[in-house]
Amino acid sequence: MEALTSIIGAINSVVWGPMMLVLILGVGLFLMVGLKLMPILKLGTGFSLLWSGRSADTDAQTKGEIPPYQALMTALSATVGTGNIAGVATAVFLGGPGALFWMWCTALVGMATKYAEAVLAVKYREVDEDGNHVGGPMYYIKNGLGSKWAWLGTLFAIFGALAAFGIGNTVQSNSVAQVLETNFNLPVAVTGGIIMVLVGLVLIGGIKRIGMVAGALVPLMAIAYLVAGLVVLGINSAAIPQALTMVFSNAFTGTAAEGGFAGAAIWMAIRFGVARGIFSNEAGLGSAPIAHAAAQTNNPVRQGMVAMLGTFIDTLIICSITGLVIITSGEWTSGVSGAALTSAAFANALPGLGNYLVAIALAIFAFTTIIGWSFYGERCVEFLFGVKSIVPYRVLWIIAIPLGAVTSLDFIWLLADTLNAMMAIPNLIALGLLSPVVFTLTKEYFANKA
């Protein structure tokens, strides 16, 4: 295991090196400038489209399996997970308060990235032999860039199918198993078994059942977590100004060692802020457009504006609450990391209650992430091997859940982090090459609206 960990660690240092951070932020910034800040300026329009897309479209001419609202909730079910609780805590623990600033930067440009991904997913989606609409980076690479780039789409599908077992499965079951054992003395094997059964029941119904479950659970869990976080920030209100000062100053100066915190250079704040930001909101990974390709819509731009809300909600709202709770509590210098750090921060303000709130939130977040990512993985293996591969993949997916619950957390995080980057590279290349299509479709849409 040590040899494997060192090999993956070496790969991780390369794929998450300076070039990856430049690629992620660079592509996002390029798209944001090319779109003339539209994702920020049209944020309100996006929420209006989300509200109007809550129910199924009865128009026979409208293509897709699930309403736009359920498509976003499915995407959010996969993104709002341990990254919002354990991921943010890890970023602050390793990169200091300044890491939160770089998470915000990643989210701002990530709104443009997520928008472009969804636009291309709907534009270039296909109908499979079962009559379902399928799309995502592998399809917009194949149909948008042509046969000479087909290998890039295949690479994405391979990395996506494998990455799903990391970011979307084992990381989630491991994190929730650990936190439930700590707070409720529930054996990790029992937690893994319970999650396995519940996920299996949902996956039997395919994307329509996933969309229904996500549409019901995601808003409920997000609002409950935000309310709890705001209560804690209200209690810690006196520490908020200093916390914000540290976020902005440490982003450019690094963070000195303090208590159990080992200190962090500027590079560490950027590295872990961007990496954990991407882990949380998945902008640039190419995962979310797989869900948006199933949306009932005939207009790529409309779905793109719904899709960009995912990054805004996930990082600029939920992750910000988590990060500020951790910093204002002072627990970030205690030497504790991951979900345990977030639990300690909530418990600091709400003794005897805060840690239980985090445990329950993490359990629900992780469950919805597992069902959301199962769909992403299925679409990747379908692209590679056809619809006949979906059922075997689901079986492997369900088996992996309890295995992840009892495996080393450090190794799982490292593997997920590495696979994320390898998944993002083909997608970011495609977004850059297909950006003229995104710009043209956007320009035409708003010209017709004028």
C-alpha cells in the first residue's frame, strides 16, 4: 500500500502542479471574459429559469428525461457533499484561511466554466438505444471536435468512470462512516451496509428516480445546513471581521504557524484552495454536464444558465459558510483536519449539538453525492461499452460503498484528488477549443431576446 500511495502521490504532484491551476483558472477566466461577464450579470435570470423549470415539460417537442430543476438538483446532489464539509476544512487546515479566498476565485470563474459545459452538453447530446438523452464531455468532444479528437473523449470517459469511484463513492462512504462512528458509535461496516442498501434502492429507478430523490433532498439539506451555519456565525459574529481580514491577507502573504497549525506558504493557499474548490463544485471536471444533458429543454443556453447556479450555490454560499464557521471558531489551529475540524467548529459554538448537526448533514450530503455520481459513471461506461455495461457497473458501484467505508481515508482522498485532475484535463482542452460555439450560441440567444 505504501508503494502504491507514493506512486499516486507522485502523479498527484504533477497533475495538480502549477500548469493545472493555470489551466483551470485560465480556461474559466477566458470563458468569463468571452461571455462578457454574463454568468455574473445574468445570475438572477438563471434563478428565474430554475424556478420556471420545476415541473416536467408536457410539450412533445421538448427533448430530455427530467425537468431543468431536477437536472440541476442531480448535479448539485453530486457536488454538495463531503467537499463542502471535509473538503473546505482540509483546505483551511493545509492552506490556511487564505485558501478560502482562492476557493471563491475558482467559483467565480467556475460559473462560466459550468455554463459552457452545460451549453455544449445539450448542444451535442445524443439519444442512446434505450431512448435516453446522453451527453457530457465525451459526446461534445466526439460530435463537436470530430473524429481526430475522439481519443480525448475516450480518455475522459475512462478517467470519469474511475474517478467516480473516488470522488463520488468511496470518499463519501468513508467520510460519513468515520463521522457517524465518532458521534454515534455506529460501526463503519454497519454504516457502509446501510448506505449500500439505500443507494441500491434508488439506482433501480435510473435517472428519473435519481432526479426525484435529488429534487426533494438537496434543497432540504442545503437550507438546513445553511441555517445551522448562520446560527453559528451569529454566535461568533464578533470574530467575523478578523476572519475576513485573514482570508484576504493570507491569500497573498501565507499563514504563520499557530497552535497545531503548521503554517502555509502562499502557494499552499492557492494549491489547496483551488483543488478543494474544484473538488467541491466540480467546475471544469466535466461531471455536471452529464446530468444537464438529460434535461427537458431545446435550448442549450437556458440550461447553461441553470447549470451555472450550481457553482454559485455550492461554493460561494455553502462552502463560504463552512469556511467562515471554521475560521471564526479558532479551531483551524487545533491540529484537527477534515470533517472532524468542521464538527469541532460547530460544537465550539453549539456544545453538545453542533457536532451532531454536522454528522447528520454529512450523512445526507454523502448519500446524495453517491447517487448523483453513480449516474455520471454509468454514462461514462455506456460511452465506452454501450448500454449493456450499465448494470454490471451499478453492481460494482454498490459493492464499492462498504469497501470505501472501511478503507484508509488519506489514501482515498489522494486517489480522488488525482483522478479529478486527470478527468479535468481532456474536458478543459475541449472547452477551450469549443469556446467559439458557446460564445456564438450565447450571442444569438440574447440577440433574439432583445
